[in-house]
Amino acid sequence: MPVMACCVDSAVAPPGHADAGDTSIRSPVPFLSSNAAAVTAAVANSESSHWSPAHSSALYRIDDWGAPYFSVNSSGNVAVRPYGAGSLAHQEIDLLKIVKKVSDPKSAGGLGLRLPLIVRLPDVLKNRVESLHSAFESAIQAQCYESHYQGVYPVKCNQDRLVVEDIVKFGAPFRFGLEAGSKPELLLAMSCLCKGNPEALLVCNGFKDAEYVSLALIAKKLALNTVIVLEQEEEVNLVIDLTNKLSVRPVIGVRAKLRTKHSGHFGSTSGEKGKFGLTTTQILRVVKKLQDSGMLDCLLLLHFHIGSQIPSTALLQDGVVEATQIYSELVRLGACMKVIDIGGGLGVDYDGSKSGNSDLSVSYGLEEYASAVVNAIRIICDRKSIKHPIICSESGRAIVSHHSILIFEAISATVNTPAMNHIDLPLVIEGLSEDARCDYWNLSDAAMRHENETCLLYADQLKQRCVDQFIEGSLRIEQLADVDGLFDLVSKVIGAAEPARIYNVNLSIFTSIPDFWSIGQVFPIIPIHRLDEKPEVRGALSDLTCDSDGKIDKFIGGETSLLLHELEGNDGGANGQYYLGMFLGGAYQEALGGVHNLFGGPNVVSVLQSDGPQSFAVTRAVPGPSRADVLRMLQHEPELMFETLKHRAEEFHVEDHDNDGTNYATLISSLARSFHNMPYLNALSPCSYEEVHNAAAEFGASEDEQWSYCYA
């Protein structure tokens, strides 16, 4: 009998069959014999035994989006190449070893931090700054350009103090500066640049009021190389007025609103209808006002921004040519122009496709980008006999994206298709309506004839009729579950596309990957280990939040699921940990993340390459917000909440098992511990009530001491 027929072997035969008179219920033939199952397993094992890390690297396109910083090592784990293409074999860092070091308990030599986890790689950050500068310097030398490049980092991309301080430190030899777009960012930039190169630019963008302009002028008084960029025409009046009051001579820039438009998602700030910048008419009025005030010599910089993720160098050159024409006209009008700031837009190839037709990719590298910019400016300036300006860029995304990796854990997964022996066919048939029984017989006939399409049709029809019966109340839930199982089994046998399984991950997408749900930004997500094993499960990811948008079902390559490994546990559980990594997420995600369902940010560690046995050293660990910290963000008072619950326990006379206060003390300690811990699930082995009490007791002899530790 065909395998399909084994699945639907019926107790009630349809009219015309030889055994139509036999109404006894026959046991269904197993879906696969033990020998067949053994053969299938052997074939799968054979295929898996030939799977190599190179296969996983190709499957997940790691060399396309990850080069030169990420690869797969011989152990089947993701390896970090901290110095990019210049990394030596012994300098590679095994990402799984970092996770183990961070998550292992302190008693085992670890840091005792739970996932999710952000791993920062300052070595990669340094390499990005150096590579960007090197690309421009190479283009400048190759084209005999008669000035230099000095970039600025827009702090909005990632305002973390250590990130900004590192960029200032790594960029000091190259006069690398900072860009601010608000008053808090300006304060941050001023403070950090006090330790930077004195020639580094402090570019002041964004909307400005009198306080913002005053703060920028104070920065100028503090000998910081500050440029106030006029984004709105009326800002020139503030600058002129406050310059006279504070007796400081400013450096001024204007942001031009170009006609060149970036058509992608990130191009909404470009073109004539863009949010920022001055039209040619407004620029002329600003020049006139500065001239009338005797301050035209203060106008030194022209700024423009085509948009983030510029897809091609052709579009880039169009914008740079247009801006350089404006720059040359400002020189003609008498401004002492020195700098052309090309803004951001240097893209990141998130999917590795090297495509110029996607918001997820770009068709160029650093060298092509720099060469296109230098060439466009040089040609126009030479044509107009104008001195070559200093080239400045605000390339934030390209600098910080690669240096940060989000690591999280799959804690369970759904199981789609039940085994045949889990489906009670007699129970299914017992309550079927006449129409449903006909569908069942027709399904059996189609199976005998190997008509797969017809099988699926009748299986779907049977399922829908049974759903209707259940809603009417004439079918029990056990019967409906078996019909669902039968439908899934039929689909699997005939080779119909199996729906992706759901992997539940210990993460909040709203907190850690906000661009995914807000604008559909796709990041590379892959397992960071077991890459020497063949992944055979199609899966989508579901986070911890109580929100239907809390899922990831779009992946690079246009996929709606990701090939993953079976979790090492029964019924979809994870006895062994299964770690996934999201890469290229170092820009914007932390700043934009919210606290939906009161899930705060992850733990963060900084890791440097070292010559030790593990090839790395964890130089800094910053615990993520506790539950109390997150509650405070929403104006709750955790200390008062704790006292309220403590008094509640006293009010309702919580009994002591041994009349010695043990049970009451355990309850109170457990409450204090609950406020202290992170909001995420503890994916490790569950603790008993007594273990929670013992753990809490480690933090002090008294309740007050325990509480003070929680909020130290």
C-alpha cells in the first residue's frame, strides 16, 4: 500500500470497495516502517557528515556581507577578524568563546551575565575609521588632489560614551571630529573632543535656537574647531546677534538643498522637498545678510546630504557635482570657503548582494566611494580654477555598524508535524459529519492513486469541515487536534511546503532591533555556532513581547524563513543553548530602542584582541537595566513598590513553616531579587524557591542591605 494510503487508512470504507461491508475499525499502518525510518536517518546523517563550515558560510552568505570582519572557523563557530583583511590566523576571535566567558557563572571563571548580549569590538571600530581615512587618502594621492580629508562621526548613530570616545581616540591622528544635531549631542561632542585632535571639526547641525547657538559659540571660545551649519534661513539672524553679544567670531556653514534626489527609502531628506537645507534663493539671502553684517568671511563650509544608504557612485557623483557648483559660486560671491561636507550616505551592504537597486545594499566599497567623491570635486574646482577644499564626510553608519553584534538565544521551537502514532484515527472518524466522511474517503482514494494535488485538496476540505463542526460544538477538541495533525502529515508526505517553525528567542525586537519592525530594515541573522552541522529546519523568530509585530520573518536574500538547527532538547526545548547573532546593527538600534513590555536593553561587553590563550580580553562589562531600572523610566518607584508588597505580606500573615521566619524571609528576599534581575527570561536551568532565597542572601545580611545592592 502506498505511504499516503497508510496515512489515511480508513475504518469506514466508501461505497463500492471490496470491504465495504466490514465496519470494524482497522489500526492504521505506520507512516514509515522501522527499517525505512532507519534508512532515512542514515541518509540524513550521511549528508550531515559531509557538511562543513564552508557550506554554512556559503548558505548564510557570510563572506558577502561579513568580509573582512567575520568568517566561520574550523570548529563551526563564527570568528571575528578584528583587524579586517590584516588579521592573522592567531588573532581571530571565536565568538562562541566570548559568549561562554560572559555567560558562565563567576564560580566557573565567567562573568555571570545573561543573554541577550551586545558584543562591542573596538578593534573593528578602529579599523573602520582607519579604512575610511585610508580610502580617501589613497584617492587624494592617486588624483593629485591638493587638499586633505578629515571626517566627522555623527553621534546620533550611536551615542554610547565608550563608542564616541573610542572614535575620537582612534581618529585623532586623522583630525577626525564629531557632528551633533541637538543640544545634548553638542554637549557630548564638546566634552569628548577636549581629548581629541585640536584640528578636528565639531559640526553643529539640526534645528537651532538661541541656546543652541550660544552653546556652539561657547565651544568656539573653548578652542574647539566649531562650525555652525545653517539649516534654516532664520538661524543666520541668531548667529549674527549672538556673535555680537558674546564677542566671538564664528565659523559658519550652510546646508544646501540639492536637486539631486535619492529615490530609495532613505532619500526622503533629499531633493527640493527635503526636510533640511536652504534653497539657492535662501542661500543668496544668507550671503547678503552676512555681507551686510561684515561676516561673509565667516562662511567657510558647504554642507549637503543626499540621504543614507546611497546605492551607487553614479548618484553620489551627481550630488557632489551639483554641490561643488554651489561651492564655487559661493567662492565667486566672496565667501572664504574652505570645506565641503558631503554629509552621510556611505552605505552598508547588509545582504551582501552588492546591488545598487536595494535599500539593503550598495554597489560600491570604501575605495570606490572615496574615489568618486574626490574625482567629482576635483574636476569642478579645476574647471573653475578654485582651490581644492578640505573634504569632510559624516559617515556614521559605515563606521559603527560592523563593530557591534547582538547575541541572543533560542529558548524553544514549535513542532509542526506529529508522528503517525500520535494521531487517533478512530477518534477522528467517530464524530465526523457525512460530508466530512466523504472527504475522508475521497482523500483515501486519491492517496491510492498517488494524486497528490487531490489529496491536499480533500485534506484541506476535511480540515475546514471539522473546524466548522468544532465551532458548532459537535466535535471535541481532541478530534480537531487529530484532524490538524492528519492534515499536516498529509502535507508533509506529498512534499507540500512545510510552514516555517517558530523559534522563540529571549529578546525584544522593539528594544534591540527597532528598525526591523519600524521600517522593515533587514539585518544578517545567523547561528554563531554548530556551523559544521547541516541546518535542516526552516524557522522564523518570535520574541518575548506580547505583540504580533514581535517577530522576524524577513531575512537577507528576500527569504521569509531562515535555515536553522534542531534545538537540543525534547519537544522543541533547548537543553543545550542555541545562540543566534544579529550583525551590522551597530548604528541606530540602541538609540531607537524602546521599552515595550518593559524589556530594557541587553548586557554590553567590550572585547579586545589579545595574545592570550583565548585571543581576546573582555575589557568592560555593562549590565543591562534591571526590572527596577526599567520601571523607573516610566515614573514608577521600585523602592516604594517593594515596601508595599512587603507590607502586604505582613498584612496577610504569611505563615512560617518552621516558626523561625524562614518562609517569610524567603518571600521577601525573592521579591527584592525580582526587582534586581533583568527583565528577560533565565534560559538556564530553573531555580528552586530556596535557591532564589540563597542567591538573594549573598547580597547582604539584611533586607535593607540586599535592597541597597539592587540599586547601587
